[in-house]
Amino acid sequence: MADSSFDVVSKVDHQEADNALNQAAKEVEQRYDFKGTGASIEWSGEAIVIKANSEERAKAVLDVFQTKLIKRGISLKALDSSEPQPSGKEVRINCNLKDGIDQEHAKKITKLIRDQGPKSIKAQIQGDELRVSSKSRDDLQDVIALLKGADLEVALQFTNYR
């Protein structure tokens, strides 16, 4: 019998993220507490820029955006936001969406699987994703449960289960 396997990936649905950003921009535009504060949220290339006239307003816009991301099923672990930075008369927050598992986190995940997972599991790093394989599908299910329960800094999805 051939080995069963699945891939561990960290991907962000950019269409959903764009929809969340557009919803947040609409809400910021319409909400009474943001009137006259110059608050906005927009794409700047691949990054997201939040602007407002005070640090509190900028954080409030970020909070609105995070709420929209959660409603759209995007984990906040995929959002990397900087501290508010004053820029002239406004305050800016730069955000990025993290795609893929970097080498450092991939090594942590493989170590976790090796240490706490079933012994028949093989995990290998393939670029920005992990391939986990075993002869037993039950062991693969155990690894998925282990990774879902682990507190990792990256949002994980499981694909190509076969």
C-alpha cells in the first residue's frame, strides 16, 4: 500500500482579504466616530496602509479591519501589522499579509511532529509548505489534530489529503 500524505500550507485568500479591506473602508467612511478624522484604509502595492489623525483612530481602523478579516475566515495570524508611526500630521500603520511558511516556522513544526506525533510520520519541508506522509491515515489525522491544537505563530491549512 502506498503512503498517504497531506500538505501543511499557510495561504491567504487574497480575494477575501480584498473584500474585507473594502468592507472596512466602507464602514470607516460611514461611521460617525470616524467623521473628520482623516481615517482611511487602502492597498499600497502588496501592503495595507491605515491612516488617521491620531493613534487611537488608527488602531480603531485596524480593529475594524481585523473584525472584517475574521468574518471572512482569515486568521489574524496571517496579518502582520506594525506599530503606529507618526508621519507629518497623520499616524500610519503598515500591514502585510503573510503567505507561506518560512524556514524557521517549518523547522519548528517538523520538530513538533517528530517529538509529539506518531513515530511512523515523515515530515519534509518543500519550499514554503510541508509534506507529511505515513502508511496509516489515522496517524495523519492525529498529526492534523496535534497541529490544530498547537499554538503556532502561523495560520495553517491542510491540503492534498490523499
